[in-house]
Amino acid sequence: MTSSPSAPARTTGRGDQEEWIGTRPGEHCLIRIAAEDTGGVYSVVEIVSDPGDGTPLHVHQNEDEHFLILEGTARINYGDRTFNAKAGDTATLLRGIPHAWRNAADIPLRMAVTCTPGGVEDVFRIIARGGEIDLPALAAKSKVQVLGPMPTD
């Protein structure tokens, strides 16, 4: 079991051991509520992101993402807008609209992300297993299109 230093392993009500998974250098995730536990309606993933970490510009075809910033500040690019979301703020990123986020601060960013419907969290599990992964094929299967690198503004 892997653990992020600032995020210890937890146990669910089902008695299953949850674990933090590394999805890329600088990012750890904990699947708090999996889609299979909600009939696919939603999922919740907690993300801890190191300074400088972030996602490439991408667009989801299937799910909306609802962010709750728990610690730090997220720099969010959403359509033609760029804004900061700090601890306590929420942001909803609707499907079909290009977006990206990054930790532009010098402290870790921690956020809870709810996806509706759920299911895209399976990508985190696949990436965390490692080995040879065809990222473009995985993105296509998940109906997520990568549009470009992580914005720096």
C-alpha cells in the first residue's frame, strides 16, 4: 500500500483498505467513492498535487467535474477563462468545455473532485498499475480528449 506523506491510508465502511495511488510524478489520488458504489451516478476522488503539477488542457465528453479546494490554490483554465480557486472555493467544469488545472503555488494543493456520472476514476487505477500504457487509447476509451500541454498562465 502506498501513502502520501500528508494523506494517510483510510478504511472504508466496507472494511476494504483504501490506498493513495500515484498517477504521475507530483500527484497522488485516493478514490473516496467509486462509481460502482453509486450505481455509476457519481464518484469522488481526493487529489494531492505538488507545486508545479497539473493536467494538460483536455475535454471530457461524458462527465462534469465539481471541485472543492481543501488546501492550497488551484489555477484553473476553463474555456476562455482563467481563475484561481483557493481553499474553501468550489468550481464546476462542465463536459464539452476544454479545461485544465495546476498547482501554481509553492505548497501542496488538496482537492476533492466529484465526477457526474462516475467512472473516469478507473483511469487512475490503470495508470497507477504502471507498465506499458497506451495513453491516447486510454483517453479515447474514456472519452477524454487531450488538446495540448498544461497552460502556464
